[in-house]
Amino acid sequence: MNLNALLAIAKCIDWLSIKVGRTVGWLILLTTLVSAYNALARKAFDYSSNGLLEIQWYFFAAVFLLGAAYTLQQDAHIRIDIVSNRFSERTRAWIDIAGHVLFTLPLIGFVVVSGWDFAHESFLVNEHSPDPGGLIRWPAKALIVIGFMLLGLQVCSEIIKKVAILNRHAKP
């Protein structure tokens, strides 16, 4: 497969990360509204719901896990810019490729494989929260697998774009 075909694949992955990232961004608003409702109901009406508390956690987990690929695609992840800005674009590309291949992809692979068993077992036993009125647990556990799979795809896209830089293609 030639580099132009790989860059087309990377562009599709980037599109997916952007769509998912912008969509889950709305969960921040929803989380805030649920949280405000919970606080108001607890203080004003002495009412509390474990299900509503847990859905806040699920929404937050979804934002964090499903938004990670978007964060990487937007180059908004943590980086030591004061050091990396001193390197040439080619050196930064080599560092990113090495980091992704040696560290990020193996970690993602480990989390996806072990997380799959974790979520699947939860699904099979129909695991629920032990708290009264709590939610089923497998959707939250499945978010781990889905989020890391999306992140793995985006890492592959980033590697392709860095290889393009090294091969002096136009900046993706």
C-alpha cells in the first residue's frame, strides 16, 4: 500500500475522531445539567438518586475515554513543548513514531484485550451497581474498550502522518 493510500485512511480516521470528539463534547453539558439537578434535588427536596449520580460518572467516563482520540488528533495532549519545540519537525516526527510504537500502542493493546474480558464478563452476568437504584455496569466497562480502540486508530493515523513528514510529503 502506498503512502497516499495510507494518508487517505488517516484522513478517514481523523474524520471519525473529530465526529466522535465533538459529539461527546455535548456530554459535558449534559453532565453539568444532571449534576445541577442532583444538587438542587438533594438540597431543596431532600431527594437523591444513585442512578443519577452514577450516570454522571458514566457521562464523565464517556467524555474522557471517547474524547481521547480527538484530543490526540487535535494535538491537544500533554507534551513538553519547551523541549519539543527545540527539535526539527523531522526529529519530532521520529520521537512521536518511536513513542507511539514502543509505548502507546502496546499499552492500548493491553487495555483493549484485558478490558474486553472485563466488559464481556460484566455483560454476561448482567452486572449492576450494588447501590439501590444503581445502573448496569457493562456499558461503562465497554466504554473503556471502545475509547481505547478509537485511541488506537488515532495513534495509527498519527504514525502515518509522521511517516509522511519523514518522506517529505505535504504536511497532512
